[in-house]
Amino acid sequence: MGEDPLHILADVSFAVNPGESVAIVGSSGSGKSTLLGLIAGLDVPSAGRVLLDGQDLFALDEDGRAALRQRGMGFVFQSFQLLPGLSALENVMLPLELAGKADAAEVAARHLEKVGLGGRMRHRPAQLSGGEQQRVALARAFAVAPRILLADEPTGNLDVHTGAQIIDLLFELNGAQGSTLIVVTHDPTLAALCQRQLRLEAGRLVAG
């Protein structure tokens, strides 16, 4: 910014084991979402590496990183990130179709049933409550059978009761699939359910 560089993260180093659940916690502005973006290969670091099964994400070009995300990552966002012109079923089908899955509709319907939305498949996001939209987002994320699930404040736009339901569902689905779970959260209940917490302060890892 201006003549002075803005250091968002510095000296952050950690490893996550396959199947582990990890919460990234810290105050607003501590660098949590930026760290998640780097893990996903969505942001590019000025220095350092992110290794996935020994593969340096940033030795790949953007197309290579996108292909890697498509093959092995699922995402859940605070703002749901559903396409408003598509039904719940079509939103869940989309990443499956992009991956060339011939049974996209069947898989998508099965996952919407798992999250309790079997009767709402034809509804568009505007016709669903916030909790229902996040259920669609969970179904979309897990439908691709991700090795790694990245969640950025998945309960941030929900009331306490609905947020608790989403947390239960998140861990139920993740337990069934055995994905590695990395979640950014301010929610102490969600963080406590993870096996480990990484705490950031002013862009530095201070615990975890």
C-alpha cells in the first residue's frame, strides 16, 4: 500500500495430516481468510510454499491449480456462493458436471437428501432460508468427495440455532467421508470440535 509493503502473513509454518480437522482462529484482520486462500491456491504468496501431497501448488500455473482444486477440494463459504439462477439440485450438480461425472444428477440428489433437502431440490436459493442455502453448499462441497474440505466462517451468517445444526451436519458428513477439514471460524463451539486449533495474531502463528 503506497510505498510500504503490507505484510498479511509472516513466518507461518504448519502441517496437516490426512483426515485431520483443524480450526484456524484469531481476531478479525489476523490473516485467517488469507491463509485459507493460500492453502487453496486461490491467492499467491510473495514467498514460501504450500505443499499438497508433496506438490508445490505454486509451481503450477493457475490452470494447474484450478485442476487440482477440481480434483480434490471442496469449499464452504460464509456467503454460500450459490448461483441464483440455478435450483438447489443444479447448484450441487455443477462441480460434478465440470468434472465430467455422467451421474451428476443422481449424486447431487443423494447428497441433498443427506442434508435434509430432498423436498427442496427444485427451489432456487432465493426461495430457501439461510440455513437451507448453507445445507445446499454443504451438499455441493461433499458431493465431489473431496480429500480436503476448506470452510470459511460456515456459520457466520446464521443464527445460533441454525449454526449449531450446520456444525453437526458438517462433522457428520465429514466423518462419513474422512476428508481433511480446515475451517476458519470465530465460533468457539465449531473450533472446539476440531482436533487442533491454529491461532493467528497479526499475521503470525502463535499456537497450534
